[in-house]
Amino acid sequence: MKSTVFFGSARQSRLEAKETLPAKLDLIIERLKLRERVKDEMVAIKMHTGNNMVYSTIHPVFVRRVVQAIKDGGGKPFVVDVNWDAAGAEQRGYASEVIGCPVYPAAGPEEKYFYSHERPYKSIKNWKVAGLIEDSSFMVNFAHIKGHPSCGFGGAFKNIALGCMAGETRGAMHDVMHYDRYWFPEKCPDPADRQRMMQACPFEALVQDKKDPDQLHLHMEQCNQCGRCLQVAPKGSLKIDAANFSSFQEAVAIAADVVMSTFKPGKTVHMALATHMTPVCDCFGFTSMQVLPDAGVFGSDDIVALDQAVLDVTGKSQLIEDNLPTSMEVHTREGHPFRWLHGPLKDPYIAMEYGEKLGMGSRDYELVDVLPLEKVERSSMQYIAAH
């Protein structure tokens, strides 16, 4: 059976408040029956508050509406994020006076409050779920959509997969990209060859290993798989392989599954805001120009269907190449625009495929527009009367 994803387009028929995205979020909240589901629940709202000079995260106006809906339904809401983001969230508008609830570090101020779950995957043995997440009885997963240098795309999966884990697990999830061997030093004994390989990379993704000068280390986040290093590498000495990049995607799916396993069925809701979508994660501490046009707001009980729908809708847009940082390049034009941006082996759909295999949801969905666009012959402009 198809899952349902509710959607509100960023476009409007008329210049009226009821057709804007906050109003469409209200309609999605109603369709998800959020108020009816949260009575007496401790509700963790997992979102990314960003840090430093970020201003492209979810605007407090949207957060306030979610918080108020939970309060209206008799729930007890609070926002959670990783410790260093939560610590300065008020600087970006996420103060309790503005959004209506407190903001807490999910795993405590020093990332030491967590619950361990054993589920071996490559180099990861235990997954340390943030204590305030597991202590909650209901979770609203509210993601801001953007590109991501590790997996191509940051959405609902990534929002809880990394943001609901303690720092040690987040680090291990990134390190898993190095589990499958990609560097074979025995086939490249000449330091001059190694130097040529490093110089061939315009993104400084291939560097000398910090612990052993005879080894090379590939920064997967910076690598867009252009293959320049392979053109000068001795045969068989280096692999740019899908296994390394998809490992992170699978780890994201597993982490999200572990997080959701701590909630009873029906006690999680997933929403996403696809506006001001930038090339990289909000955790970078700054906001760059948007690389895709605003798409809208989404909501579903099915995390797989939600991220699938977000990608399908945003995938119909054209990458705004004039807005790309000059340090980035497009060398593939197949698949989703985020794949163009971060490379063919960082296909953003992969996490959804793994999630579906884990039984987390379905990639088969029905997209329900909560306020479809009308064809208006003439839309009058309303002005505020002078007093």
C-alpha cells in the first residue's frame, strides 16, 4: 500500500497569507492529526538549529506553529539538537520566548548522556542514541533540506541519524566510509607519484595521511569523484569506489532505524522544509546562496516516503549553477541535481533504498497537495489601510 506524503507548494495563486508556507504547514499538521496524537506526550522536536552565521535553517515562525500545535493537543514540546548547536540556538532566533519551548542538547551539554544499542555494521558496533531522544515518548522530525558532502542530501533521514546520536557515533558513521580499502601503497612506492596524485585533485580531497607519510587519505566529503587522481595514479594503487560512499548512506539508514526503534508505533512524525537549499549542511556555520529554487513543505508518518517525495519534487528543478561557489564544479548531469553537485557516487536516493530494505517505510507514495494552485485570471493586490 502506498504511503501518504502531504505537500504544500512554495508557489501561491494569490498574494494572501493563507497561501504561504506557514499556513500550508498548518494544513499538513491538521492532516497528520498531530494535535490528537500528542496528549500527555513528552515531544522531542528534532531539528537543525545550525551554528555561527547560519540563517537558512527552519525559520522560527515555522517552529512556533509546530510547538503551538503540540501544546494545543496537550503535549509537552522541546527542541533538541547536537550540543554545540543547541548551546547558541537563541542567537539564530530559537529562544523559548520566540518558539514557545526550550532548546536542549540531545545528548547533554558534553555529549555524555546516551543509551547504547548494539547492531554491528562494518567498523561500528554500538549506536549511542541521545538520552533526551530515548527519554521522549513522541518525536517530531523536522528537517531543513539541503545538499550534503557525505551523502549528497540532508533530509529527514540525516536529521535524526546524526542529530539523535552522541558525538562518538556521529564520528564513527563518517569513519565507516574508510572501512573498505581504497589505497594500496604497495603499488605506489614512489613519493613523486603520490605527490602527483595529490596535486591532481583540485579540491584537496587526497592528502598525505597524518600518521604515516607513506600513506594517502581520501577526504570523502570533498571528493566529487572527478577521477583526476586516477589519471596519474599507478595502476591499481587507488580506487574511487561506490562502496566507500554508500557505506555512509547505509549507516544513516541504520542509525535512523535505531532511533525510531526507541519509539512505539505511531509515535513519530516527519516533516521537511525545502527552502533556501544550499550546497552543504547547516552545521558548516554559514549560509551560501541557494542552489535549487524553493519547493515547499512536506509531512508524513513514513520517513522513507517523505525523503523520497522531497527528492522527486526537488529533482524536477534545475540546479542554479550561477549560485555555486567557485570551488565546486559539476561533472555529471545525470540524476538528482544534488548528485550533479556532489558526484555520481553520492546518489541521495541510496539512503531511502536502504531504509526500505530495513522495513522503515515505502518509496511508493501518494503526494497529496494540501492547497493546490488555482489558475487565477486576475489576482488583486491587497494593501494595508493607512490609519
